[in-house]
Amino acid sequence: MFDRWIPIDDPQDPRIAVFQGLRDHQLRQLREADGGDMEGVFVAEGDVVVERALEAQYRLHAVLVDGARNKQVPDAVLNSGTPIYAAAPNVLQHITGYHLHRGMLACFKRRPLAAAEDVLANARTLIVLEGINNPTNLGVILRCGVALGVDSYVMDNTCSDPLYRRAGRVSMGEAYRLPYARLAGFPEGLDVVHDAGFTTLALTPAGETDIAELSFEPDQKVGLVLGSEGPGLTDGTIAAAHHRVRIPMSGAVDSLNVGSAASVAFYAIQQARRSRS
């Protein structure tokens, strides 16, 4: 089953240049987002994550595996006809900083960014993200969103790249399933969301409404507005949202991690619809 693998012994081999720089967070984000020679690609890590990127119909460009791997490569990868490079230990050490990675690295071609109007038109439950610049938090939010009925999301230009390797890994590849678009900024970006018919909920510890008290029609369009860890949403965005909602806290804890808070809020939105159905 390994007859198509291409051995790679030199970390500088140009055939695997797309996988270089994975330990440099800022370089990777720049290269994967909108600059440098590798513009238009992203890297997924792990068999499950790679398979989900393929299920989401991203086009595979190249695959890198541990040359000592004895596990079958997923059929979807084998059937793609994409080159599979088998890296020697020194190559993996150079690229990842350790001898083993999560079974596989795969490079995919990006798709053109969707227009906000298209993303909003086909959604009933929406995530609106302002300043979520930690890819781990973003990955958690998107994984919970897929699991709890979210259809799509929009984000401002300060948010992390949702196709960044860590975001994909933390979301277990679920992030690839959700359509998304970028908005220029907030609070102005909420005008686009409101014009598409969404009721927006700014999640903030100071919100006057307990999120468990909300009630929506089954087909009502709802957008949950989330801000960055620590600072949270800006005052202008909070003021522009239709509702300011909170998750009640007990004890000395004043708030949850944004990923944890998002999962509670997504579930509450589900329950708010069921109460009217």
C-alpha cells in the first residue's frame, strides 16, 4: 500500500516547501491568508481533519506522512491521486519540531471567499465574530457551532484565519463544513446582518437578559455575536445588537472562556426555538 509514497530525506526539498514554517505562527498565518508564495493554500493536520476537508470539497494539493507510518492512508486521499511524500525523521523534526505529527499533513487549495450576502441568505442560525484572534478559541467555537445547529458565520478582519492549521485541528475539521464570509468591521458590519433579517444577540457578562429567557419562532433568523477572550465585544457592537444577553454565573467566576460560552449559547438558542414550536 506504500508503493506510491515518495521518500523525502532532505528538509529543504522543494517538493515539500509548502509545509515549511509550521512552527512560526505569524509566518504561517501570513502565508496561508493573503501573502507570500504560498497564497491560496492551507494545511490540515491529522487523518480525520484531512478527510473532513476532502468531504467539504477542498482540493488536495500534496500530502506529507511519517515515512515510518504503517497505518493505511485514508481511501479518500489515496483515490485523489495526490502526491504522498514520506518524510524521514530529520525532515519531520525540521518541519514540526518533533519526530511525529498527527499521522498526516495535507496541503489544500483555498476557495474564493464567499460574499456575505450569499452566506447570510442560506442561514437560520449564524455566528458573528469580532476580534476572535486566537485560533484555538475559534476552532472550539466552530466545532460547537456545527454540533449545535449553526449554519454559517461571519467575522471581522481582526479574527484569526479559520483555515489556519490549529483552528482546523481543534475543530476536528468541523470548521470546514461551515460557509463563512469576512465583514469589514463592526459595529457597521451588523447592518449587513440586520438587513438580512437576523435578530442579533450580543453575548456579554453585563447583558440585561438571561439567555435562557429568550424565545424565538422556529424559522426566526438569529445571530449570536461573540467577542475576543478578555476584552469581549466592543461597546459599539454591543449597543448595535438587538439584545444583550448573559449566561448567569455562580460563585466568584464572572465569565466563561468564549468557546465554552458559545456552546452554552448555541444550545440555549436551540431550546428557545423549541419552546415556540
